[in-house]
Amino acid sequence: MKTLRQIGSLAFVLGLFTAIFAGIPWHVIAAEDPVVPWWLRIAIFCLLGGILLVLLTVALETRKNKTLLEAPLPTDSEAAVLLLNSAEIPGRPTREILGLVQGHTVFAIWLGKDLSAIVRLVLGGELTEYTEMMGKARTVATNRMIAAAERMGADAIINVRYMTTSVVGSAAELLVYGTAVKLSD
């Protein structure tokens, strides 16, 4: 899937640059002759085909990963790893510090939701599209951190912290990290 998306991206970029940097000068020079040359037709088909291929692969990957995104955080009764943002667990001394664990994701919303949020910026109110996006990102990143702690054999993660960064446009990076520990019995 990733290879198909890269091929689509490459076809799009090649088609775009050929259409802009060769097609526009050709049109200016040969404006009297309405016949579009074969190389410009291929460039336009590459541009459109590349966009289509990228959109299809992203849609298939999103559909495949939808169950991961909708998985809720485990509740306290079913959690194998305890999460705390304090430096120690009351009444449970730490036996061993296993090390840093982290979970990371970069999320974006599709253009339709982005446009809805822009309208809300003008009219006012909560930007629910971004609230949902960050909630899903927090769930995914936290689940990845918990999985990393479980692979280390941790009983708990202490000093849990969240960080966000704007990546590009409406995409946001979310990082969660903490210290994986084994607890005394």
C-alpha cells in the first residue's frame, strides 16, 4: 500500500511540474495551435492519476486502521498497566525502574471537516472537529505507550505527560511519555 501511495505521489509531482514548467510555456509560445501535444496529455493524466491513486490508498489504509482508532482506553479494572502522572504510587513502592516509554502519532482531519472548523472560527463555538481529532490521537498514542510498557513487563507507568505540536495545516502531533516501573508486591 505504501509503495502504491509513493508511486501515486511521484506521478502527481512529475505531472504537476511538467504541466506547470513545460505546459504553460508551451501554451504561451504555441497559443495559436490548439492541439495539445502528447507529452502534456501524459503529464495531465499522471497528475490526475497520481491524485486518484494516493486518495485510494489513503482511503483503504484508513478503513483498515479504523478499528485501532476507535479502540477506547482500558478502564482501571481491565488495565494491565497502571497510568499515573505522579512520581510515585501511593501505598505501592517501586521495585524497579524499567525506563522511558512513549507513544506517538500525527493526526489530521479531512478537508471537509477542516472547512467546517473554519466556519466555526468565524461564527464562534467549540471546534468539535479538532476536539474529536485530538481525542482519537490521545487514545492511539496512549495505547501505543501502554503496549510498549507491557512489552517491557511493566506494572505501571508513572510521570505520564502529553505534548502536542502543530505539524502542518490541520495536522497535529501528539506524544505521550512516562516512566515504566515494576511494583513491589
